[in-house]
Amino acid sequence: MNKKIVLLSFLTLFFVLPAVMYASSHYPIDFAAILQRIIDILWIIFWGIIITAFIIIGILYLTAQGDPGKVSKLNKAVIWGVIGVAVGILAFSAYRIVYNLIFGGY
């Protein structure tokens, strides 16, 4: 079974790759635009995950009913969530600075 999958993958790559390379030689690929689009999609996904996580943490706070063990865990979750947001914003900002320096802005 695995040999068939490997063989099929190789043959697909073998026959498709020349067509892709031929097409890319006639239609130049704008790697900066592709990278920008990927980063924009990842940025939207990042914020979606962050908002969902904080909503879940808020709901868990409401259902904790003052249990010290649960509240302690949730406090740590909020702290790590804020740290995650800070790291994400710093990473995106660093990317934007480098992108603007190399490609001259949006």
C-alpha cells in the first residue's frame, strides 16, 4: 500500500512539475504577493484563535463558581493568552518592518 502511494506521488510530481515550471517561466510568480497573502491569512486565523480562546476562558470563569483550583488555572490561562498575543503582535510587526524595508511598503 505504501509503495503504491509513494509511486503515485512521485509520478504525479514527475508529470506535473514540468508543466508548473513551464507556466511559471511564461507568467512570472510574484513571491512577495504570495507571501503577503499567506501572512494576511495567518493573521486572521491567529486573531480568530485568540478571540475564541478568550471567550472560552471567560465562560470557564463564569462556570468556575469561585473554586480556587479552577480560578488559579484560568488566571494562568489568561496570562499565557496575553503573552501569546504579545508574541504574535511582535512577530507580525517584525515581519511588517522587514517587508517594508525590502519591498518598500504595501
